Amino acid sequence: MAYLIQGEHYPVVFLANPRTGSTAIAKTLMAMGAEKIGEHHDEPDEYPEDALIVHTVRNHLDAIISYWAKKASGHSFADFIDIVISGEHERFPPVMLYGWSVKPNFPLKYETLEYEFANLCVCAGLPEVELERTENTARSQDMSIENMFTGDLMRKITNYYGAEMEELGYGDSKPQK
């Protein structure tokens, strides 16, 4: 869903990306008076030209583990990675920021979402409110990035998502040989 809220400085258009904390942002914006301007993971047809375009983003490796644990554990993790990099999985297209026609000019990282949201409120001129996060995971403690992504799997996924991961600030994720 897309959400629109007018701040004192800028309007904010929030485009929700699944499994990135988007539900917490959406609920908080709605409580602040935002209006829905589309379906939950769809881009609206129109929005203000001067808007801060906000997406929530998450480390691709972490998002893949989370999705696999919750929805695809019927496959081995290695087989699931092969499905992802085939480009055939609708949740994991070659560019994880979906098919938005506009890139975010204000991405909010899942890993530091409370801080990022507070910064958005200041920049847009929105009231500063506390973001309520919900724990929505089926992962066990041993499902860390280090444990799940062996050298071969890491190479596959960084060849697939490396440019976008680096663009979003998720480390040195250049394609590997």
C-alpha cells in the first residue's frame, strides 16, 4: 500500500516493501493521519512532485533467510537460493526494490528503523512519535547470515543482488567469481 502524509516541510509518500518493517511504518503513519493511496504493495498513480519517497529496505541476505524460514522451508536453503537467482520467484525479482517507477529518495533501513523513522519525521516536519515494531519471525537463532550463506551461496546471491546491496549501503557486495 502506498500512504501519503503532509509534513510541515515535505509531503511523504511511503511505498511498502514486504518483510522490511513496512507494517510498523504504515500503522504509525496511519495513526498520524496518513491516507492510503493504493494497495499495500502497489505504487499509486500520482503523488506530489516534491514528496519524500520513502521505502523500507532490508539487507537482502537477511530478508531471504526470513522469507525462507517463514514461507519456503519445504525447500532446502540451497535449493531456495537457486529458485531466487533464477529470477522466477515473484517475491525476489532481480531488483528487490520491486518495480517502483521511482526510486526512494529517503530509504529507511530495517536494521535501524526506529532511528531512520525519527530522522524522517524531523526532515519532513512530522510529529516525532515512537515507532512500534512487531516481532514477526519464524527464524531460529542459528539462522544467521554467517551460518546460512556458505561461500558458494554467498557468491550466487551477491552476483544476483550485489549492485543493489551496495547501492543501499549493505557492505561490499560486489559480484564474486
